[in-house]
Amino acid sequence: MLTVVAGHTIEQIRDRRPHAVVIGSGFGGLAAAVRLGARGYRVTVLERLEQAGGRARVHRQDGFTFDAGPTIVTAPQLFEELWTLAGRRLSDDVTLVPMDPFYRIRFADGSSFAYSGDPERMRAEVARFAPDDVAGYERFMAHSRAVCAIGFEQLGHVPFGRIGAMLKIAPDLIRLSGHRSVHGVVARFIRDERLRTVFSFHPLLIGGNPFRASAIYCLIADLERRWGVHFAMGGTGQLVDGLVRLIRSQRGRVRLGADVARIRVQRGAATGVELQGGETIPADVVVSNADSAVTHARLLPRAQSWSPARLRRARSSMGLFVWYFGTQRRYPQVDHHTILLGPRYRGLLADIFDRKVLADDASLYLHRPTATDPSLAPPGCDAFYVLAPVPNLAGGQDWRALAEPYRRRIARILEASLLPGLTEAIVTSKVTTPQDFQDDFLSYRGSGFGLEPVLTQSAWFRPHNCDGQVRNLYLVGAGTHPGAGLPGVLSSARVLDSVVPDARVTA
């Protein structure tokens, strides 16, 4: 039997490695833990929920398995790098399957666009909609590659803790039209309105409005074409489980049900954390994967660089309504990833981001993982996840009252367009609303992706990975640089390699 002292076994107390505490087990936190473990730290990950993964947790019910959060894996080399740091291969633990097509985008008029990574097929799809736009599409992809080379490959893992770093890249931002919106840049190259939608929707995957998200996010088109869109067999939860095993292989710990009440600060430096209930865990380094607003407004003892007033002025990303459901029949005509666009695009986004009203119409992302991995549902059944962008909680909607009527509204849209006989086929169902994001993940305003990705909330203007006012405190995840999405949060952990000192084992 192991003796436990203040949450640590005697074996851990005898471990002389410097101690790093990671708050939260989202992908940013887990990636940070692996990187710190590889650099000689003894790592403890503290997760307030009873399951690792944060927003990437897994729901299992009635024989169905549902990924609660991310379903699209891009830039898989970032995962491969983590496994390599731990002395293993990603393929030893997780099987990634490339998607083809990446998505099928369905318009309200019944037409559809098969979005893939094959240049020839993409040119043919563009020509099918608007032959005159093929040359513009090629120019747009060349522009996307230039943006990706700088915005992702060069700067995605670079800290922006000083204004000088931002000023240094200002000429590149101007040259690459970073001050414009994604849709504005796409419209310079492409005339057909449907194709403008096809090549501008990507910011929605990271919480942004294409009509004001910085055109730096045009890089996503090239990122996907070069490295593909993948699915983890068994679900995204397999990646979470794999990362937890890596941490344990490095003699690190992942503690579930460990709710951090505050970060302890003495003489301007983080010295550990205190859990709800009073347990104190000392640390040489503290890394917060909590929502950056929670870190600054709730976990730190007093307002720091992101004060409550500044947070109130900030733009938060939209909310998410997610419905997980299983059917007792299969729908083989439905692709793995489908984007179902409603009759409005700009107007609907204005309702969500600006007016913050719950519109009668909707645009939806439908995930059918059993198209690739039938084991996620009982035999002869399908598992689905449908996501609707909605206003965050600043809109004042009462989701306890609205959840079921809104779910029925989405069901009617799906039944009329893609899933005939859906109502009678459903055998299991669960919904998550912006209220759940706030309650379960402590997401500020119940937003799905933290801060909205606009230029004035990017790079130096975003909460910094290295806190400038509290030494030994670092931030990772969607709310810090470079932003949301799996490549973003994994890159935020890469930033730590530049700002966290190497571990020095004490005698």
C-alpha cells in the first residue's frame, strides 16, 4: 500500500525533478504535459471533471460512442511530434484515417460541393459551379500557401510576449492582407457567391465570423490541402487516452476530479495551486489550460493584464449547440463530414455574432463517424453529432427552456434534407448548450472557442503564453496564442519550449 502525503505518494516526494502543475486536460494541457515531461519535469495534470480531455471528452450511452468536441484532425505531425518526444510512435497507439472528401458542403438550393485535398478534383468542382473562377481559385490557394508558410509554419509556435514581436511581423500582415477579413480576401479572387462561402467558412471551425476574422486564417485551406483532414479510429478520445498514457510513461500523473480553486502567487511568482477543499500542491511551474478568462479573472488572486473590465470589452466566440444522437438504421448516403448551409450566410452570422439572437434558420455541421468506424454504434446503427453555431450567453437565451424546442427544430431540418425518417429512427439522444459549456468547462460567456479570432485579439493582442506579471505561470489552449482548433492548441504547447526554462534536477 502506498503512503500518501498531501496528494503525493512517497515515491513522488522522492522524485527530485522540478514539479510542473498543468491545470486542465484539454489537448493544450495534455500536449504541454508531454513536452514538459520530455524536458525533465515531474508533471501533474489536474482535471476538474471525472474524465480527461476537457472539451474533447467522450459520451458513451446505449452502446453508442460520441466525441463531445473536436472531430476534425488536421496537421497530424503535431501529434506525431508528441509521441516522438515520449519515445513512441503515434501509430502504436492511434490509427488516423485520411478523409476523402474532407467535407461535403450542401447548399440550400440542393447543390453540393465535395471539398477534398486533390487539386485536380478541386479544380473540377470549382469549374462545375463557375468555370470563370478556376483561375481565381488557383490564385487564392497560392495566397493561402504564402499565409500558411508565415502564419503557421514560422509564427504558430513563436511567443508574442512583447509588442516588438508584433511590430516585427506587421509588414507581413499587411502584405498578406491580415487586416482584411477572410471573406473579403476570398471575394478578391472568386466571384461566385457559393464558392465564396466554400472557401471562407473555415473560421467557423475555430469560433470566428468569416466576415471579420483576420485573413491570416486563410492559411487553413493550405494547411488542410498539404497535411489532410483525418479521423482517429475509435474517435478523438483515442488521442486523449494516448496522450494520458504518454504522460504516465514519463512518470507523470493525471488527477481527475481535481478542481483548482486558485493559483498561489508569492512575491510575483506562481508557487503552486490550491484545490477546492483546501489541498495545496506546490509547483515550480504552473501551466493553465483553463479558459484564459477563468485563469485571469478567477484563478489569480487579483486582476492582472486581462482585468474583468478588459474581458467584458473583449469579443468572445459564438456559442455551440451540439446534439448527439444514435439511429437504429444506417444512412449510407451521408458523408463522414457534412456542412449543411441554410438559406442565409452573412445574415445568419450577423444574428449569431452581432445581434446575438437565436434565428429561425440554421447552418449545421453534421458528423457521421460511423461512416468510417462502424464500431462506434451497435450493428446496423449510426452515430451522429450535429453542431449549430448559436449566440454565446451574452445573448441572454435561457437554454434550459430552449434546448428541446431547438433540438426539434434541427431534427426537422435534418429530416427534410439528409436523414429521412429520422424522428422514428432515433434511439438515443443528448444535447450540449452554451450553458453547459459555461457550467462544465467554465467557458466565459459559454463560448465554444474562447476569444473570437479577429486581428485585434490575435498574437500579441491575445492573452500571452508567458504571463508578463506572474513569473512561472504559462498559458496554453484556445484562449491564448495562436488560438483555437487542434493545430492551434497543440501549437500553444509548442510555444512553451521557448519560454519555460529547462528543468534542473535538484540533488
